[in-house]
Amino acid sequence: MVTALVFRDQPRQCQLEATVIGVSEAGVVTDATLFYPMGGGQPGDTGIFLTASGQALAVTDTRKGEGRSVLHHLPSDHGLQVGDRVTQQLDWARRYAHMRMHSALHLLSVVVPFGVTGGSIGADKGRLDFDSGEAVLDKAELNERLNDLVVANHPVSSEWISEDELKAHPELVKTMSVAPPRGAGNIRMVRIGDIDYQPCGGTHVASTGEIGRLEVASIKNRGARNRRITLRFAEPESGGQP
């Protein structure tokens, strides 16, 4: 089964008509989805499925399924069958917070130029772990540099390159512990102006100005070489119009 990943090209779309093509204990698969499946440190999306009868079914998580399918976690008594039509409605506020934080972490990888050993994205905070050795990281300096990049309002876009192109430029991969998925022939790249270009399958804002003011919440040691830097939003956000 193959699920068309509408969120890749339309990350601001919040509603979609889809057809159920698979039902199992693991979840419900539709022919297309707005829901990002957990991966790359970004949580799976949540929201609802509206059935033809008007029933609202809560989507509590989204995960990758077998092959190129996406599994939507619904209540066990959802009653959906293959061929049913549903209207997907995304929890936009949560997704948009993930988009802002994901883009913010890409900026963090710009101002901290070391290999990334781990990371996670949340709706209110996120973190990256860096193999920074004995480097001294100053919280105030990182805050200033990050927010300068936010205010500069760099455009954020995505494109595709071949696996061979990426193999020829291994320096584009910043993550040390997780390699970009291979085997499909192409790799999705996310570009932030002329300051960052790296493989990424997640959802992002359209420009860094959307992120809003950031704050380095903490810098902690995680082993002899690892430093964990946690970011949070420094001010409330309006929610962003989809």
C-alpha cells in the first residue's frame, strides 16, 4: 500500500478528503494523508477523521507503516472499512508549533557547527545533541545569533536530489547517528536561504521569521563530548494562518 504524502508539498493544508485503503490493529491507512508520521525527531500528527455519517474519530498518533504507507491510530471501535471516504482534519496548532521548532533546530545546527548525535521536537521546546568535544558554548551568544537568523527572515524551501548526489557530498549530512532514508532513489533536502542545506523529511515554516523569538533554555553535558542544547519559544505565538 502507498499513501500519498500531501503534507510534504502542502504543509499548511488542514483538511483533505481521502479513501481508506487498509485497516488493521496497527491503524488505518488512507490513499493520501495530511498527517506527518513520527520520524526524524518530529512527533506524529494528531487530529480527527470525519466519516460520511458525521462521526468524528480522534487520530491520536501517526506512524510509518509497511512499504510506503502511513498508519493513523484511531479508537479500536472506529468501524472504518476499506473503501470508506473520510475527511482528515489536522490539529493545526500542534503541527505549526512542530514546524516552527523543527526550523529552529535547523538554525541551531547552523550556529553550533558540530555533528548532531540526537534530537527531538516538541510543541513548546526541542533539543539537539552535539558532538562538540571541549568547545565552550555560550548561552547568551547562541541566543543572539539564533534570533538574528530568525529576524533575517530567510526563506525555507525543499527540493530533491539523487542518492548519488548526496553520496558525493557527505558533508551535507549533519546527523551522525541517523542516516537519511535511502532506497527510493531521491533524497528530500531542506534549504534555508543560503545558510543551511541538509536532508530532512519533516515539515517546516516558509521563512525563519515565522519561528518567533527563541531562547536557549539549557546547555547540558551528556558524556565526555556530547552537549545537549534545549530551545524554547521566548514568546507566545498567534498560531499562524494555514
